[in-house]
Amino acid sequence: MRCWVLYILLLCVGIGCTDENERAAIRMLDRAESLMPSHPQEAYACLDSIAYPELISARQNARWCMLRGRLADTLHTRLPYVHQLERALRYVNREGSVGEQAQIGLYLGRAYKEDWLREQALRTYLEALQKSLTVNDYNLAGYICSYMGDVYQFQEAYLKAKDKYLEAAAYFETAENWRSRGIAFLEASRNYVFADSLDRALHCAYQAEDILMVYGDSLDCADVYNALGNIFAIQGDKNAALSFFKKGISFDKHEVVSDYLSLADLYLQENDTAKVHYYMQQAKANLNKFQQANYYYQCYKVNKSEKQTSDALNALEKYLKEMDSALINRNKTQVLGLEEKYNHAQTEKARAHLMREKHRMQNRTVLFILLFVIVVAVYQLQLRRKRLLLAQKNNELLALKNEILSMQNHLLLKEEELRQLSVRIEEYRKTAHWDRQGKELEELYQKKRQEVELVNRQVQEQRQQLWERAPIVAKVQKLASTVIPNSRKSPLTPKDWQAIRELVDAVYPMVSVKLLEAGIKGVEKDICYLALFGLDTNQTAILFPQYAPTSISRYRQKLRHDLQINDRSLQLRDFLVNMK
């Protein structure tokens, strides 16, 4: 009963702590949400102060994930972890709106992509796209299609990728998100280039230019002109390519490496060495880690054309090293056809899911209740069995003690009879002749003496039986054989010492009497009691970790001196056992 009360108290404390954590998390989420429009950095700090979103409720975890996802788009910070977003999606699927489900699905798909889980990402995008279209959120649908295009492009499925980007452009047009529509056309143009459809690529690039020149920023314009320059360069129209690359540089003075490398490549085809080196120097001056591979490859081409074999090989080795580091992380999962497979599986999945879910919930409830009842019943039975065994053993020991006490009283009576008979014999010898009556008294004395010895042996046997059955004996011997490193506290509890003293006083009652007469008490008395368990110096030292074995040995020598044990061959235990 006390254990159950303790469990309930701990549960109440845990609930109180959880409620406090929940309230603190809600305060931080409210503050972050109010700061997001004007101070996104401070809002991110508020969200980051919730160190373990796993410890808050599913509702607040979903809210935290939603806010972190929005900040990831604003500040380009890390998305929540996959397991956090999975928990959020499970919650919004139960309690949230369809729009929230689609939004969390988008974030989860992006998190899967960052963890190189491409198939899970596409599956999640497909579900989120379906939900966003259900609530006519075409802007969200456009972003989902764009991210799906990223996955297909990474897997080199360029035709599927351009289809997704064009689909995204259509959704952005419906949502009147013109800048995103222009970027979608630009991405579609790049995938057309990868698929060797240059005319279509040029058409999409011009559409992107028309939109981004009005709604985009300088970086967007620079990207468009870089894409147009690459298309014309592939088509062989060098003048147009040069014009577009230089336009791109005029719009973006920082991310210019790709433009300079493209210009260097164009002039390399014309064998204009001076301009090649000029643009290579410009590229090197603005080089970043993302353009190193392209830079080294262009160095290889330049050195090779100039017959600089050693420099060309050195540049090629650097290029291969950069490419290897990128290719190692390439996920080889084949996702082509996943969309079709998903559509075919959805119909059967929806039908079977409803039936399985209904029976699963019923079976889980019944099974849980049954298992709980079985566990509680087994636990109670085991607990009751242990209690009964313990009570039975205690009753047996108590009965044995009472029997020993009765036999001791009987022994005292026999010894008193023997003493009185001895006195009568002595008196008879002094006052009369040793005749037939004296012989009868002598025979009676011998008979009484044998009875006393018999009762004495029975008492000793009962005491030995009591000693062997006492649980404290096995416990002391077990503890004395187990060394606890760096322990300064005895493994014996006060309750154990009480059991030891009660057992010794019951089995060897003369020991405490003799120790008291000899003035032995405290630690010496405890060591003396432990000697009756057959423990040597080292074993005794384990039960007294505050004393070294040499100190225990000195205590035992002092005990022998106080008890006047002069025979070195006589063991301390044997002396104590035979005390009378």
C-alpha cells in the first residue's frame, strides 16, 4: 500500500513538472509568434530556447514545428528534425485543418530530402499536394511542386522535373505569386537544357526574364541572364552568350564565378589567351567553395590547351577530389514511377485502412486491458507468495526458538535434579556406610547425567538447526564475499545487525554474557559476533570497509587477549561456540 501511495505522489509531482514545462513552452511560442513579422531573429531565439520539443504536448510540438518551418523560409535556418515533424503531422492529421496538414507535409518532405530519404520525401509531397489542392491553396501547391521538381532533378529525371516546375508555375499564376512563377520557369528551362531541349529551354528562359525583370530582384535577373548565356553558348551563338553573361555580371557583383568561367570558356574556344586568363583571374578572386569544382575543371581545360601537362593534371586531380566528395552523398534510390505507384496503391490503401483501423483499435483496447489485468494479477500473486513464504519461515524460526527455550528450561530442571542428587550422594557418603542404597543413588546419578547430556545434545542440535535456517546467515556470507570498490559504508543495515544479535543470543546465549563480563563492547563485540559466522579477517573487513584488514586483525588479537585464549591453535569461533 505504501508503494502505491509513493507511486501516486511521484506521478503527481511529474504531472506538476510537466504542466510547468508546458506553460513555459506556450509562453515562448506565443512570444515567438508575435515577434515573427517584425523581429524574426528574436523569434528564432525564443523557439530555440525550447531545447526538447519532444517533451511538450503533441499540440504544442506541432505549433513549434510550424513556426520553425516558417522561420526556415525567412532566415534560411534548419528545419525541425524528421521525428519532430512526423509527430506534428500525426497530430494535425487528427486535430488540425487540411491546410495545416498540407503545410506540415511540405516541411516534412523537405526534412526527408535533407536526410537523403528521397522516396519518403516524394510520398509526403504527394500527400501534401493533394491536401493543398483540397483547400484551394495554390500558392502552397506551387511550392510543393517546386520541391518535387528538386527531387526529380537530383535523381537526373529531368523531364519529370521540368513537368513539376511547369506545374508549379501554373499554380503560382493562379495564386498571383509572380516572382515564384518566374523562378519556376527558370528551373524548368534548366531541366530542358539537361534534357537537350534547347528551344524549349530558351522559351522558358525568356518567360522567366519577362516576369523577373518586373517582379524579381537583381539576383533573380542575374540568374536568368546566366541561364540564357549558357543556352546560347551551347547553341554556338557566342556573341549572344557573351552579351548575356556580361548582363548577369552587371546585375550581381558577388555571385559572378559561373559567369566569369563561362566567359573564359567562350574565349578559350577562340584561342584568346589574354581574355581567358583575365576572366580566370576574376573567377579566382571571387571563388567560393560551391564553385571550386567548376573552377578547377576550367583550369584543367585552359592548361591542357596551353600544353601545360603538369598543371593540367594537378587541376584535374583537384576537380576529381571535389566531385568525389559531392558524388559520395548521392542517393541512388530510384524514385521514377513512384507517383504512379502511389496513385495505384491509394485506392486499396484507403479501403483497407478504414477496416484495419476499426478492428485494430478494438483489439488494442481489449488486449491492453487483458494484459494489464494479467500483469497486476501475476504481480499480486508473486507478492502474496513471497509474503506467505516469509511469514511461514518466520513462524518456523519462532517455533524453533520456543522449542529451544522449552528444552533449555527442561535442561535446567534436569541439571538441578542432578545437582541435588550429587549433594545427597556426598551427604550419604559422610554419614553412612557405602551400602546397597548408596549404589542405587550412584546408578540414579549416572542415569540422570545421561539424561542431561541427551537433552544438552538435543538443545545444541536445535540451536544448530536454527542457525542454518536463519536468512541472515546466508546474507552475511554473501555480503562478506562481495567487494564494493571505494565503499566507506558497511553493507549491513541496522536491521541486519539486529537480526545478527538476536540470532547469536538465541543460539549462543553465553557469548553475550561472557563478553559483558570481559568488558567487550562496540566494534569489538560486533567483530566477535561476526566470528561466529566463520568469517576470516579479510571477509570481516569487507563488512567493515572503514577499517583496514590489519585493523581487523588487531581487534581479533585483542579479543583473544581479553577472553584469555592462550592456545594459539584454538580458533576464536570454536572458543565462542563452546562457551559455558
